Amino acid sequence: MSTERILVIGPSWVGDMVMAQSLFATLQQRFVPEALDVLAPAWSRPLTERMREVGGSIDMPVGHGSVMLGERWRLARQLAKRGYTRAYVLPNSLKSALIPAFAGIDRRVGWRGEMRYGLLNDLRRLEPARYPLMVERFVALAYEPGVALPEHLPRPSLVADTDRYPDLLQTYGLERQRPILALCPGAEFGPSKRWPSRHYSRVAEAKLAEGWQVWVFGSGKDAAVAQRIYAQLPQSRSRCHLLAGKTSLADAIDLLSMASAVVSNDSGLMHIAAALNRPLVAVYGSTSAAFTPPLGSAVETLSLALSCQPCFARECPLGHKQCLEELAPEQVLAALARLGV
């Protein structure tokens, strides 16, 4: 029986946390550990609680960017009592490696990152060409340096809390009699990842005409764009429900699991939809599916592949957002049709 007890220091972005599940699954397969716990910001608990591989979710007591050595030391001493034998540090910052070191965990694994010599004792040098995908960079940490990865990596797979469905539908005034098109028009990274609201409206209009309903997801920051999508619909607005800024992350995950199809920017919700195995069309502007693709089984990614793509900038350096403006709604509708929805 395995005596390994594993602690993972999780990432600080929704999409990255979803992709990290591939590492969690790999660690479970390789070590069958007595415990696999994830230390991460409190917001991520609804995600880790929906991952079968994660035994315990531990809330990081300090905010993103805060050092707060005293708080980190106190938590580390508590964690030391749990007898972890391995720690995997996914963020590249120096401070993310402090707690495993303070806790005296025997093997502390991570990429070289930000001057972490001594804090990590299994320090890897990343070769981007060897691991072009973010998910590969996570999973590679579960193996010895230089080992070739399996051809097929475990896909993220979130387990929705279906027992909550009746209460959620009642709380948000929703029903499931009609097919559901979920739209995810936000992107925390910046404007260069956001497909225009009028394009989302055109897709919504087409599906409403087929008898569907539309649920628009997002954070409070996305409420304005959700309202613009709604305002640009010529008819059937009663079947368009604006959820952006109204749901918790836990509610959004479980509601999104009911969707018949999803259209999304490259965002955290895109990765969640893929991990829920929803038919998904993902629109890429400044970023690239060659680095952070949605890891679902029924996915189409769309990009115009212009000479300026991908630029990875928060705002279009050329000022025109041509990569998104000229990606037509008809292309998304055609992709949905290819997915059978």
C-alpha cells in the first residue's frame, strides 16, 4: 500500500486549476496516495470539490501577490503534522514554494521559475518546445525529468452536483424543457480575448429561432456585455436569461453542466465547460489553442490564424481586433452544427 501523502500548491486562475486536474489524475494513477490535497485560493474550492482525485481542499490564507511570511509559516507548521511526503508547486513564484519548504516536505517539485533554489529540491528546467501545452507542463511534474509523457493524458473531468439542480432552477427562474445554449462572453485576461457582443447576439438569435433558450454566464465584470447581447436580440428575449454577475462559481459550474451547447471565449468558463464534457465552440483571438486548448471530447476551436496571431496581449497592439471582429457568427454556428447541436 502506498505511503505517499501529496500536497499540490494550486494555480491562481480558473482555467489553470481546471487543467491541473490532469496532474491530479496522473498522481493518483502513479502513486495511489493515501492523501492528495490541494492548497489554493478559497475561490477555487468549488472546482477542487468537484474533482474526484482531490481528497482535501485547503484554503490559502494569504491573497494573490501577498508574502505575509508569518501567515505562511503558521500554516506550514500545521501542514507539517499531516506528514506529506511530496509537494508539487504549480505557480512559478518564489512565495508559492515557501509553505512546502517551511513544512519540511521531503520532496518538493516544480519548474525553475522565480529564484526558488533551496525552496524546491526537485527543481526542473522547462523546455517549452518539449512541453508546448500548459497541461503537459503540469503533468510532466508527476514523472521523473526527461521521461516521455503518455500519448493520451487524463482529461479534466468535473463532477457536477446534480442534486442541486431543482433548487438552482428555482433560484434563477430557469427551466430545462428547451435546449440550452450557454454563452460565456467574458475573459478576465482582457479585451483581446473577447468576441464582440453583436456576434454573440447573432448566434443567440439563430438558436432562439430554432426553439432554444440562452443562458449568459460570467462574473460581475461581464454583466455589461451580457446586457449588450440581450439588448441586440431582435426577438424572443424572454428566453434569454442573464446570469453574469448573479451566480457563485459553484452555481455557475452546476448550471453550466445542464447546457446543451456552449460558446465561449478563451476563459476559465471555457475550461469548465470542456471539463463538464459539454459540446463547446471556443473562440480564440490574442491567445492560442496550441497552448491552452479546452480539453473536452466534443470541442471545436476557432481562430482566423492571422499573421498577427497569437500576440498574447491584453489589448490589440494594432488597435483593430481584426482577429475577433472578422471571425463571423456563421463560423460558430457551423461549428455547432458539426458538433451535432
